[in-house]
Amino acid sequence: MYRLPPAASGPEFRALLDYWIARFPKDDSAGGRLPGRQHIDPADLPARYLAHLLLLDVVPGTPRRFRFRVAGTALAGIVGRDVTGLHYDELGGTPDRTAPVARALDLIVEQARPVFVEGALTLPSDDFFWVKRLGLPLARDGHNVDMVLCLWMAQRKSRTDLAKEAAAHPDGPG
């Protein structure tokens, strides 16, 4: 099963991962089926995490896109608007900043496994944030990932701190 990397040591990431694992269909003796949106009830999660949850629809095509079905209020607070209904690629980040998250979302779909990524905020903002993100695959049919459940936690940083973080991750975040 998936193990969180050391950078995801916060209790919020462990709580969401444990919740997701507990939602695997019980009738699957082979253990090869993923939970779907029908298995997820945000009311079962600690309320303090709800503002940091995202639920993205996987929109098939070339390239694949991701549409915000649910976006917690913490994201709106940082970007200055509700992003529900928008596609990730419509948020206005530059390709060099959004590519690591876009790659992570694609990996979640292609490999049907959780992915953790961290790095500078990918969206335009006057403030500076370091963001840790955990994405979990959901599949209504148990096999084909059609949604991604994400938890992201942003920490305000100075330009100096962000430069140090970037130097520690020369090949990109996460």
C-alpha cells in the first residue's frame, strides 16, 4: 500500500490517506478495486480539513483536463475567487509553475495510486506560499480513475524561504 513521504508527515495527510484506504470496497477479495466518489462522505472527515479538500473530475481528452467539482474555501481565500467548475489549466498559473501539479494529476489517473507533491503555489498571488498536496484516485467502477480527491495545505513563506525550498528541490517540487 502507499506510504506517505517524510514531507507529508502532517496528521492531516495521514488522516485522509487512512480514510481513503478504509473506503476500499469490502466485497473485493483481490483488493484490486479503488473506492469511488460514492464511498466518500466529507462529513466523515475532521471539519478542520474540509476547507483544504478538493474534488476534481477527470475530463478525458488530449490533453486530459481536471475540473474542480468541489474546492474548499481555503483555496478561494488564497486565489481570491471560487474555482468550482473551472479546469485546473484555467487558473492562470504559468506552465513552469503548474507543470508539476499537472504531472502529478496525470500520474494519479495513469497509475491509479496516490501522489504527493509539494512546491511553491502554482497560482498567481501577491503572497508567497509553499503548498503540500496529496491526491488520491477515485473510480466509480473500481478501476478507471474518474475523480481525484486532494488535500492541500499552504504555508505562507517569505521570498527567501521560497528560494531555499526551490534550491532544495532543483528538479521541481515534490
